Amino acid sequence: MFRVSRTMTTDARSCHSPIRVLVADDHALFRETLRTLLETDPDIVVVGDASSGRDAIRLTRELQPDILLLDLVMPNVSGLDALRELSPLGLSTRTLLLTADAGDSDVVDALQLGARGVLMKCAATELLFKSIRTVMAGQYWVGRECVAELIDKMRERAATPDPEMRRPTFGLTPRELEVVFTVVDGYPNSDIARKFSISIKTVKHHLTNIFGKLGVSNRLELALFAVQHRLDAIRHEEPPRSQADPFSGRRSARLAS
């Protein structure tokens, strides 16, 4: 079963129109509760809800909401398969995953298929609204409680390079790529500066240029972009350096700093 609200069409929306959300989850009570909660915000309108992956695909194509809140565990067609079918269509809809387990391999697959964020079902109410606005602003949303696990899993997927495919560098210089690699590894700015014998100011300058070229706004988004586009695989295609990296194996939890 699914329900559609037709109180507002795309043509009728004003320049200050609310964020149009489609809820896709197989539990009726959860959908109803989420709809009620979302509509307490005057800047959000729920344009429909779907109880299966097939309905989510159909309603997303028909309504083209701004945000698709998508549960990955769905009957009929899984949330992942729904996203896989929607991704090539080039719709402006941005998908925010609803999940109870951030470590699920389907979450990693969904992010690599273009989902813009992950929201834990146990998240606080204010994070629900914040995540929607963050994704609407063109950024990624990944809760701090699942950052490390997601990045590790995505890096594992990217670790095996495809020799027949040349990696795009998105206009990054060799030094900027090296900075990207250190950010993915979790190095803080001070360690990056020591690693390359440059000043922290220069590190920040490199990061500003990298953010601009890749269209990201912070270190977390940069790390997610890098693993999603397999930039890290470029490092594995390069011959080993003559000297051992004194920072090898060192990890930092300060990605978001």
C-alpha cells in the first residue's frame, strides 16, 4: 500500500516552497509516525509514502520529491535495488537512508550508488530535521556514530584497483591527491604538515583548493567522496616509495575537525 498527497504540484511550488519528502518504509506505524513528526515543521511537506521498494520507485519517478527517506529493508524490491534502479534516471531527488545498522554492507553499496546520507532509526528528532536540511544543501549526512565503520568498509571495497580503468583525478594535483590520501587515513592537519614537511597553513591552503575542486565542504565529505569515487585506488596503482612512511598505520578520529 502507498499513499500520495497531491496538495502541491511541482509547478505550483513557490521559490520559498517547503521541502518535499517521500517516506519509504515497510512498517505502517513507522511511516505514520514519521509523517506526523515531519509535518510539525512548516518547511517540510510529506508528498507520499511507500511500503515497498517497487512503490518507492514508482512514486519517486512520479512525484520527484526533494528528499527520499528510504529504508533499505523493504519487501518486493529492496531499498538497495530501488536505489539502483533510480540512480541512472538523473532525478534531482536526494536519497537519505533509514537504517538500524550503519555497518550493513547494503549501506555502503547505497552510498556508492549515490545516496547522500545515512540516518539511524534511533537518532534524535532534531537530527532527523538537520539531516534533511544538510542533504538539501548539497552535503552528505553521516552520523558520527557510524563514520569510522562506513569509511573502513568503503576503503575495503576500493582497495582492489581495476587495471583496465584509469582513475579520474578531478583536476587534483599530485600533492593534493597525497593530501586526500592522508585525510582518508585520518591524519589531522598537524601530522599532514609533518609528513610533507610543510606548514599547517599550507595544508589548509591545499584543503581549501581540494574542497573547491571536488565540491565538498569539510574533511568528512572529502573522505566520503574519495572512497566513493575510488580515489584511494590511485595510491595502490603507484609504485611503492623508497622510504617507509613514518606515519604508516596511524589513524585519527578527527576526520570531522
